Amino acid sequence: MSTSSTLGRAASGRRVLRSLLPGPGPAVLLALAVAAATALPLAAPQFTRRFVDDAAGGAGVHRLTLVALGYLGLAVAGQAARMVTAWLASRVAWDGTNRLRERLAEHTLGLDMAFHGRHTPGEMIERVDGDVVAVADFVVAFLLDVVAGVLLLCGVIVVVFTIDPGIGAVLLAYCVLIGFGMIRAQRLAVPSATRARAAGAALSGYLEERLAGAEDLRANGAGEHAVRRFHQVSAALWRADLRRDAVGSAILAGTSVAFATGTALMLALSGTLSLGTAVLLFQYTLMVRTPFERLIDQLRHYQTALAGLGRIGDLLAERRTLPVSSMVKDLPATGPLRLELDTVDFAYDDGPVLKGVTLSLAPGETLGLVGRTGSGKTTIARLVARLYDPTAGVVRVGGLDLREVDAASVRRRIGVVTQDVQLFAASVRDNLTLFRPFADDDRLRAILTEVGLTAWDLDAQLGKVSAGEAQLLAFARAFLTDPGLVVLDEASSRLDPATERRIDRSLTRLLSGRTGVLIAHRLASLSRVDQIAVVSDGKIIEYGRRQDLLADPASRFARMLSGVRR
């Protein structure tokens, strides 16, 4: 691993911990509750010793009753203090992890398409939410079972030292050995938990993808393959969980044997002391065992949380691959924008996609991209929207290299309408504005009317919509931002004639007075473009004015249209 990567992960780890830190007020309250939950149980065995010694000495019922009531009061108060500690710890943990979840979501949404292309939505949900839940559980368990447990352990050792220094020394050595063994066990357990978390994320991602494509899987008879693959991914998770549970069970069994040995040793050493003192030491020995047993019982949370913290740190260490120029510029604020692609090359991780693409559009002109599926049309659109940067060549918009343009300016002045329109379980208003504040309701209604969605109520929940209505909503979103350049990946689904006419009218309005790049799937759309570029295998094999290409019977575009008409 490189030094820069290691430093990045360390810095991310520090940011994770800072997100979890509570404010001074909750921290003080929690500290007081932990102190009470530690001190009260330490005092209870003193009442037990007094009760046993007094009973052996023939004390009266009244005295024994008072001692017993004192013990009962301490026990109840100790449990109450633990409950308050648990409530405060949960509140502190969830406040911190909510801040961490917000940071993760913001960071992830800011990463490039190259990152999101490598990770499924299901995996990202697991990393942003599932890992954070594991961390929240860990923080609560840490405060209750580690911090309070260590304080209780130290208190027990101090008290036993005051009773018998020799026994106290033996108890201290015993605790050190047990602690050393637990640290070693934890190191063995974390890798298995990490693998289990990764396998769970892989299963979530697989399920999300297959459920989203359930209709296509059924229609094309791929259900058997999907189920078989599901069994394979589930089996990987089962094996990882089995390994993690086996390691945890082995640690728990070894710890139980070690505690039984320690209890027997303490009883043997207390043979010369009074009966009450022997009972006292026995209770303190059990108190030593309790923090360790709780820690072992919560080891799965610790394993999962440590694995989750590592994955959270890795996610926060991810950086944008699109460079940010030190001298950022803004695109022209109004009017259509000139578009130029100058000998552009591009490659994904699995190989080159575009080679030497050169295009030029004057402000207000429209380009139609045509070609077979996989030819590179969508990649050209992504470069124009600066979802990626070219590996060679330059993409200029408004005369500026897009790599030198402020990202916010790109999003304001370049509108993108995709085939797959994202709809949200929210109001029509939120689906139109994409949750951005927009005070002018009259403007929103006018836009809906302009695209033919007059009957839609801004405050109504968006229900089930047709493919055509979803496309019209996407047009409305583009109208709202009023871009100077529109990149449109036209919907390829078949529409009824009435809806198709509405889409054609809206498309004409959207492209009017704007520069447009249209990935066309319908002949009707090509009739309104100024230029045509035929894309094949990542290259522009034909490029020119639409009318010129139509007039040339030898042109690929003319033959393409002729073949479709026949």
C-alpha cells in the first residue's frame, strides 16, 4: 500500500472519530452516569461481607435486616445508574453516527461516475447505512461494556489490594493475562468479521440489481441463472458468517474455562480469611468476570464495527478522479453555448471506447448522434456533461475547456435528460425541483403546463406515471434550470401516438434557442437536428449537415433512413 493511501486512510479514520465525539454537555452527563454505574456495584459486596460476618457472630434480625436493605438499595441504584448510562450512551451514539451518515452521504454523492460505476447501489446503501449502524451499536457497547467495565475492573483490583495485597497481586496478574489473551483473540476475529461484512454488502448489491431487473429476467427466461447466482453469493455469505461465528464461539469457550480456573484459584487463596471476607472476594472475582464476559459477548459488535470503521475510512479516503482546476471559470450565464470536441479519446477500465472524436456545434445548433448500441454515443454525452474527462483531447463548451470550469456552473448551464428518469416517493413539486428550494409556484405550474402536464398538482404525491409522463417530467426539470446546452438521451420505449406528439412538442420547445446533443432512437427526432454524426466502434464515421447527408445517396445516414423506411 502506498504512503499516500495510508496517510489518507489515517486522516479519514480521524475524521470518523471526530464525527462521533459528543458535545460537552452530553459528555459530562455520560461521565457522571458511568461513574455512578461503576461506584455503586463496588460498594455492594461490603454489605454482603458485613451481613455474613454479623450473621456468623449472632447479630440480631433487626441489624441483619438493615444491612440487607442497604444492599438492596445499592443494587437497585446500580441498575438504575446502568439504565441511565445505556440511555445516554445510545443518544450520544446515534447523534454521532447520524452526523457520520450525513458526511458519508454527502461525500459519496460528490464522487465521480467512475467510482459509482464500480459499486452497485445496494453495496453503497450497505456502506453508508449498514456500516454506520454497526458503528452505533459498537459505540453503545463500548461505553457500557468497555469503559464502565474497565473502571469497574480497576476499582475491584484496588479494593482487593486493600483487603489482601497478595491476593490483589494475583488478581492483577490474572486480569493482565486475560486481557492479553482477549487482545490476541480480537486480532484473530476482526479479519473474519471484515470478510463477513464484505460478503453481506455483495449480497445486498446483487439483490438490488436483480430485483430492479426482475421484469427483464422473467421475460427473457434468465430466472434460473439469477437464482443459481443468488445461491452462490448467499453461500459465500454463509461461509463467511460461519467462520466468524466459529472464531467467536472458540474465544467464548476459552474465556469460560479461564474464568472458572481463576475463580477456583481465588477461593483457594481466601481459605485463611473470615467467611464474610471470602464471600466478599468471591463476589469481587465474579465482578472481574462480568466485564470480560460482556466484552466477549459484544465481540461480534466490536468485530463488525471495526470492520465497518475500516470500510467507512476507505470510503472517505476515496477522492474525485475529475481534477479541479486552481483557476476555475464560469460558463456564459445566458444564451446558447458553443460545443467543441477536439480529437477526443476516452477509455473505461476495461478498454478504449472513443478514438479521435471531433465535433463542432455553433450556439443554437442541434446534433443528432446515431449508431448501434455500444458504439459510444452515450459516452460522448457523458463527456459533454463532464461526468467523465477525456483521456486525450479537449471538450470545450462556450469556448472553455470543461476541466477549467466550475462544477456548479456546469450543472447550471448544461442540462441532461436521460432515458432512465429517476422518480422519487415525494410530491410533484419535489420531483420537479429535485428537492431544491424554489419559491415561485407560478413558474413551476407554467413549466408543467408547457410540457403538457397541466393536470398535475404540485403538492400531490407523485403516483404511478407512464414512460411518456416520466419523459415529460424530465423535460420540465430541464426547463426549470434553463440551460444553454441540452444533452438528451431520448427514451427508446414505445409510446402511444398522443403521448409521442406531446413529447415532440416539448422537445421542440426545449431545444429552441439552445444548443442540443440528441441521442436519437426515433426518426421523428432526427428531422429537427442541424447536424448528424454517425458513431461506430468509438469513431465518427460520418459527420455533416443533415440536409447534405440526406441529399447524398451514398451517405451512411441516408442509407440508414432508407433501410428503416423500407
